[in-house]
Amino acid sequence: MGFEEFERVLELLMEYGFHNHEYFDKLIDDYIVWRDTVCSLQRETVKELKVFESCGSKCPDKA
């Protein structure tokens, strides 16, 4: 499930009144941590790819 799908689930939960449920705030907090972690990992991956591409044939294979 991606961010958009999860956000849609949250919208539906709010629409049907589940935003008052005792675990709803925890669900939101967990979503924020999940989203931030994924975005951080994506940024790190992009940085590593740029470094790998910039060194060309000098880089050892990571296989």
C-alpha cells in the first residue's frame, strides 16, 4: 500500500467517525514515521546512486 492509498483509508476512517477511536492518533503517528522513513531511505538511495554513477568504472560491483 502506498502513501496515497493509506491517506485515502485515513480519510474514510474520519468520514465514518473513527477519528474518535482511541487508536486513531497512534495510527496517524505511525503513518508519519513510516512516510518519513521511506522518504529518508529514498533520499539516501538517490545519493548513493549519484555517487556510484559519478565514479564510473572505478567503483567495485556491489553484487
